[in-house]
Amino acid sequence: MTGPLEGKRVLSIAVNLPGPAAVARLASWGASVTTVLPPTGDPLEHFALAYFDELHEGQAIERLDLKSDAGRARLDELLAETDVFVTSSRPSALARLGLDHAAVSGRHTQVCQVDIVGHSGDDAETAGHDLTYQAAAGLVRDGRMPATTVVDLAGAERAAGEAAAALVERARTGQGCRREVALADLAHMMARPVVHGLTVPDGLLGGALPVYDVYAASQGHVALAALEPHFTARLLTALELDPADLTRQRLEQVFASRTALAWQQWAHEHDIPLAAVTSPSA
């Protein structure tokens, strides 16, 4: 089987995380990818080389100084053969390099440009990163650092989707187009479960339900998510509990009797959504 983007060419000048993760997704769909890095490289390359390598597997990498005439000329050669062009710079920076959509489309009408930006509209030049987007959206709690760069990665998935949508539009119109992904807007979207009270402390998915919570086992912890009535009924039957016993205190007693991994195996056998809490793995 071939990927849905087989035969399409992607060119990226996006560094850090959202752009490379988006381009990795496009590559997984069969696109041929060339990533252009500045002479100093990608910050991710210096901070987490293994992750950088993972995101750029199978791609062609060129290092160009886009502030030089030679670098811009080489990029223009690549753009002539490009279907999707991915950027992650502020609009003013792209304009200085002649890489804003108006300039690129004037030279290469076939290019579908996906610009990943921090903020949309009048705030397009405002500096930011995943942490500030999460903080402004209300996703940073109790002064603790987020567990992962959820906005960057959500932005990557959105950018890949926008690239696919742009190609569909081009197939209809015969012209390339521009799609924008604003990370701050994505953070706002990711915060909607909090805004609507679903995941706040003691919210429906924030600890209010005994069947949707994290419990200490004799070794480790388990995450129980028996949310639907049929899973709740199955949990009661498997644990031989009456509905009146389905309290947090009773479940704390029950789960303390085995290890997290033993409970995970038990849950698999009884078709109950429960998983041992583990550390991220490669």
C-alpha cells in the first residue's frame, strides 16, 4: 500500500517542535520531505538529538543561510518542485526573506504554504512558546510545569491536516493557497474541557467520579476509566461489589491489594478500561 501523499513534495524551514512534528506526519503519509535548517541547526537538534533524529527520519536535510543570496537562490530551486511549504517564523521574518505567501505564490503558483504562527491577527508578532500558550489558556495548574508540550504537538497535527486540506483545495482550483495554524488559538481549543468544567478538580473527568480516577496499588498506580454504564457494571461484577459499595474509599481498599501491573492484566481479562501508570517510553 502507498501513502495518501505519495508523490507529493514537502519543503520545510520550520524548526523547534510543531513544524518538524507536522512534517514527520506528512512523511508518514508518503510525502517526500526536504528540511532546510539554518547553519546553526535546529534548537531541538542540540537539546534532544534522539528526538530530532526521530522526527527527521527518511528526510533530506540541507543547511542554508537564507540571509544570503546563495541560500535564497537554492531555496527557490527547491520551491520550484514543492507542493507543500511549511514555515514557523513570524510574519515579519518571512517577509524580510521574501518567503511570505504573497511572495512565494508570485514565483511558484503551485505551492501550498502552511504557516505555523504563535498568535493570529493583530498579535501575529507576539513572541511565545508552548508554555506561554498553555499558561494563557489556563492549562498550567498550581504553578507546575506541564507534563508535555501538548500545544506544540496539537499544532503539528493541525498543520498536517491543513496541508492535506490545502492540497485538496489546489486539486479543485489549480492554484496553491495559504493555511495558517495559530498555536495560541489551539491552546484555547485544548482548554475547552477545563472551561466547561469537565476536567477541573472535582469535575466529571477531574475526580468527581470514583470510576474515573487514579488509585494507588500495592506497587505503583492505576488509572481507572470505567465511565460508561456497561463498563461500570462490568467493574462491579468483576470485583463482586454492590453498587452502594462503589465509592472512592472502597476502591482505594480494593486496588491496594495488588500491584498496578497485576491489575492491568486483570482488567485486560475482564475488558475493563484500566491501565497501570507508567513513565513515557521510547
